[in-house]
Amino acid sequence: MGNCGSIQESDDEQPTVNIRRQEIRSSLTRQEQSNCVVLCENPILVYISDFMLSNDGTNYGGKIFTGYSGKQQVWLKKICQHEKKKMEQELNILSQLSHQNIAIVLYPFDINEKECFLVTEKFGTNLKDSIGRKNYTQKMKIMLQLTDVMSYLQQNRIVHLELSPKNIYIDDETDQIKLINFHKSQKLQRQHTVYEFTDYINGYAAPEIIKQKKVFLSSDIYSLGCIFFFIVTNGFEMHQMEYENQAGKIAARINTIKDDSAFNVLCKDLIQKMLIFAPNKRISMSKIKEHPWSWSAERMTKLIVDVSKLTEKDSKFTSLLFKGSKKVIDGDWTLKLERHVIQTLQEIRQTYQTNNGLNQDDFKGTSILSLLRQLRNLHVHASNDKLVRIMGDNDEDFMMYWNGKFPLLICHLYKSKLDYESNQNGS
């Protein structure tokens, strides 16, 4: 191996070390072999000097290399000794954490009086570089994992403070994520603390960090909202804006998300709640987990049935439901459906009329109440073959069909029900 630092071994150790060298050498290309630097030989620790994964100034030390610890492929973060306190802070925070979406630090390693390495598990590519290759299902999986790991951090009262796509790595085969770079992280003992660093990640730092140098638990929620925006828009970023009039500019940026799918609509609603200017007004992690952006199709169909039933019990809720409903229906909802779907609805309607009488709003194309009742009827009563071919025979297919026709519907029902429950509780 070229550029190898040598360490004297005993006669007993020499054959074992040579075997390790041969094993690693055989896994490297010829160019990698010529640039392989041996840091330690028992256990063997090497890095490829020309394979720099990162030279980003936001990573203290600035350089991350790929290498081997024994037979295990690893990453090595090269750190100047004068920045060793940051490494020690990172190790201290990570010693308190254990989560499948947080990268494992294997050990620190001193080279000399000028440099040291932090050896971590090797893991995939960062979100910044890989988002363009991800489909809807993969994006959802990434966002759910981020929600889970951030909920875990907040339960432990730890703020990461460097959340960005560059600090999220993804296994290309499984889409499992790993969060890295905890050297700025803090454990909050009080409601807030002072931001002690002079830098922040442009486009992801919360406004209170930029202007007031204060850190709240919800500061990470703001950053997470910026990451969600990045994921949903397939790589666009919430560029950092001037503090003045920032709230209006953020709203305009969020509105660039198109309302062409229920996923986009629900994520837009969620992101708006995450990027609220005031730290104490932002949505909590528990509410993020409850928000319908991540609901199963079964839970969405249950919402439709529950809301439909609620309209029969309380006229106050019905009034709330009608507010803003014209945008949801966008004209006459009956004109958006296939002929056989309309025929089936009419047959169900005639049967219902015979048995129970007919409300005049039961088939009114401009009424969201009418749409809800027909959706409920279809979900509960309809099961003929032609209808199954159109909208499937399970909740997932059913919701895919109706979300495609009315992408604003679930968000509108959820917000109406939330407003109603809030009024009922007097808050």
C-alpha cells in the first residue's frame, strides 16, 4: 500500500496483520491501493486519501473519507486537534442516544498533535444528492423515519441544530436513513438556551437562531419543515430570507407546492404549521405524527365515514364543513366521475329513497355534503365488478381513486373536524 505509516509488530502479530492487509487490498481498485493510508495496523485502520466524501466547511474538520476498520467499511471524519472539543461534545450527546436512524460512531482515533479522526459506520448517500431518484413511496418512508428520529430526540430534549439534506444519509437499497453531525447538538434543561455558534446552515436555520441567537426544541421542527419542503418539491430549498417580512415570503414559497395530489396538499398544510415564525406557535412532534399526511388509506376512509355521520348530528359542524368547500369540489363533483360510478350512486340513492326517503341534498353536485354521503354509500354498499375495476376492492385503491379526483378533500375534512373539536373544547 502506498503512503503507509508503519508500526512495529511482534513476530506473532505480523502474519495476522499481513492477512488483513491482503484482504483489504483485494477489495480496492488499483488507484485506491496507491492512495491507501494506514493509520493503525492492530486492528488495521486505513483510509483512501483521494476518496473524499465531503469537504464541506459545516463539518468541523471539513473532510470525510471512506476507509476500513478491520474488514468493516467505515467513514473517517478528519478533525484538527484545535476542534477536538466539538468532537467530544458530539460523542457526549451520542452516548445518550440509541436509535436506528442515528449513525453509530465506532470510536475516536488520535493521529498526532495536529489531527485526529472520528470513525463512524459507512452509510449510503446524502439526501441532497439522492432526492431526484426517489418516488412517492420512498419519500414517504424517508419522511416517516425523520419524524420518528426527531420525536425520539425531542423526548430526550435534544436539539440537533444542523438538520439539512446534507446531514441525512440514505441506504440506496433499503431507504433507511441515518442522521449525522451532532457536534452542535444541545440538551435543553430549560425552555430555551443561547445559540453558541457563529454559523448556521443557510435555508434551514430557524429565525430565532438567526436573529436572537436562541434555541428552542421547536427550532428543529422549523428545520425539519424545510427538509420536508425539500423532499416534497424534489430538491428545491427554502432559501434563507431576510428576517423582516420573512413570514410572508415563507408562505409564498410554500405555495409553490402544487395542489395536484392529496400528498402534496396534506404536506403543504403540515409544512405551513412547521414553519410558523414564532417558536411557541409551531406544531409539536406529537401533532406532526397525528397529521393526515402520513395516514393509511383505512384511516382516511374512516375520516370520511365519521365526518359524514357528524353532519347528521350537528348543524354547527355542517356549517364549518361548507366553509371553503367550493375549492374542494371545484365545480360540479358529478362531472368528474365515470358514467358507471354515477349510475351506481343513483341505484344506491333509489334504494335508500325507497327505504328511508330522500333528502334534497343527497345528489347535489355542488354540495360537499352530498359528495360525502355518496362516498360513504359507495364505501359501505357498492361491490359490483365494474366498480371494482374502476376504484379497486380495498381502502388503498378506493382512496387513490377519490384523492385523485378531489386532492383537497381529506385535508379539508381534517381541518373542519379539528376546528369543530377545538370549538367544542372551548379553545
